[in-house]
Amino acid sequence: MSDALNQFCCDTLREVAAELPEPAEPTVYISEDGVLMMVVGIVQTEEGLGYMDHAVVHCPFCGTKLQDPEAIAEKVSH
């Protein structure tokens, strides 16, 4: 993940993503297929906590466009 941290648009996003290595609580992370994701909710299930995440297209801190929705769809469809 360290190489991906260099691609972030602002120090705030870089710091948030660097603090937590796994999406164990609401955080920003890079998925296994290389998509920048944000956990947007947590739900209790019979198996334990479930995480609802969403691809980050624009930085939630400075508004810079980080990813293209079509490119994200291509990555996750494989």
C-alpha cells in the first residue's frame, strides 16, 4: 500500500489511509484489485460485523478526482 499512498491528492487523505492497515473500522483503504475504497457503514450480522464500502471517486477532503468510475468498473469486473 505504500506506493499507492504517493498517489493521494492531499496530506489529509494520505494520513487517513496510512493510519489503519486494514478496513477494520471506518477508514479509507486500497482494495486487492487496486481500487481506493472507503468504509461508509458497519452492520451487525449473524456472522459478526459487516462493512459497507464504496469506491472513492473524489477525495472527501479536497475534492480532487482520484478515480474514473468506468476504470473502477473494469477493475472489479475481472
